[in-house]
Amino acid sequence: MPKNVNAQDRQKEIAFALLNGPKTVKELDSWVTEHLKLEEIISEPTRNRDLKELREKGYEITVEKQSDSSQPVYKLNNFELSFPFVQEDLCMLLELINLGFEMKLLKDPILLNKAKEYAELIGTKKGQVRLDVFDKLTSLEHEDLKRIRTGINKRCAIEFVYNRPSDNKHVEIKGYPKEIVLMDKFLYLTVKVEKPIKWREYRLDKILPPKNEKHIVLHKRNIDPDPIDSKPKTYLKCRVLPPLANFFEPQVWGLTHSKKEDSGSIIYSGYVAKPRFRVLKDALAFLPYIQILEDAELVKEFKEIIEKSYKLL
């Protein structure tokens, strides 16, 4: 942006033009080409690509004025963009849409408390959170991850609740995203925390923005819900036998309680954020070093699968 153009004035100009001007992606395309030529950070090929992709997806832009606020709220179909609306928002929207997420950027802080209802996030180890996404995440390129990382770093902090299994107390710790890494079909957010972490069992409780910044709430789209078991979580109690017990990672499953036996086996329990048939599938992969103890239906199905497998041998 040239030095003689004030950034704040430019944002106001963009907001005013959107509020009084383009109502569709096609109109926005023409407006952006005409009015955002001074934005040197965003190249013309990138801008055109983003707008083209939005157009192909059938998104339209509508603009509404909130009665209780002097700032406009921009709606891109079911997405709401709070002031200021800039080209970077388009980039981040596209990447998150492609990941299978719906996103809202709102000024209403009440929605922050609902973030945990929409995301299945499981702690993996000290300072990290695992964000479950779809298989197509494996096709992401490095540049795509870089763009998502930039968007998240600019807009939000992450607040965790660390549960202590022995007395069910929790410690709230706030952190800020440092890095996003793709591993085994999962998106890992490495977080720099403000306090030392004492307990490994934790979950993401809230996604918070920096002060005077936008609110960001991510949640998984309900695509092709599982007809077998629509419950979001399955209770599992299992015994893990040596040598698997020495390097089994219960936090990846969401198993929060453990009890070590004299034989070297460890009994784990907790709520796994997967439907019943997926829990069975994962458990079968660890045979013969895992035994399901609860719940009763899960034990029955697990035994039936094993018996059928032996009959086929």
C-alpha cells in the first residue's frame, strides 16, 4: 500500500463500499479489481483465484447493519464477517471451507463459549491440540498450511482446560498458536502457553481472539452423518497389555483415567470422540494386546468380531 494511503481510512472505505455497493460475488469481483489495486500485499492472481473459487462455490455476499452496533456485519452465505472486511478474510475462508469447516467471525463473545460444542479436539501431549479434520487434509500443500497458520495467528488465542484425573479439578491456561503441522490426517496446533502445564489430560474449551480483534469460531460441518451411531462420543474401558502398554497413547483416544495392574497391564477409561464402530475398528488394530471391558454392548460386538475372524482362518 502506498505511504500516502492511511490503512484505517482504507478499511473504512472498503467497509463503506461493501455496505453500499456490491451484493454478489460477481459485483465484488469488479469492485475489488477497481478499488483494491493499491493493496500491494495481495497479488492480483491470488485475488482473482480466491474470487473465482468463491463464485464457483455459489457464494453470494450480502451486507447487513446491526441495530445495536455502529459497525456493519458482512454475510457470505452462512458466514458472517465483522468489520473490517479485507482480502485476507477471503483467503482464510476458502482454506477453512476446503478443510470441511464452517466458520463465523462475530463480535458476539457469547459464541465463544459454544466453541467446544462444535469441535472435536483431543489433547495429544504437552503444548499441543489435535484438531480432527477430513481425509482430504492429506492433500494440503505447504503453502495452504502457511496461509491457514497466518490467519489463525492473527485472530485468536486458545484457552485450555487441563483436567486432573485424581480430583477432577481443572486449571485454565491460555495459549497462542505458534505452528500448524500436518501429521497422520490430523492438524496439530502447537501452542505457546502462559503457564507451565502440569497435567497431560486436557481439552480445548474456548477459542479466544486477541483484544480489539475479531472473534473466530470453528466447527465441523455435519457431512454424511454416520447412520450406525450418531452419538458424538463412545464410552470405552479397556485393558492394554505389555508390551503395547509401554508406549500406548491414551490421550489420542480421549481416555482420561488409568490404573496400572501388577502384571504390567494398564486399564484405561474415558469417552472416545468416535462412533461405536470406529472404536471397534481401532481396537481390532491392536489385537491381541487390547481387551475391551466396557460398555457391555461394545464388549459383545468386539467378541463377535473376533470369533467370526477366527472362523475364517
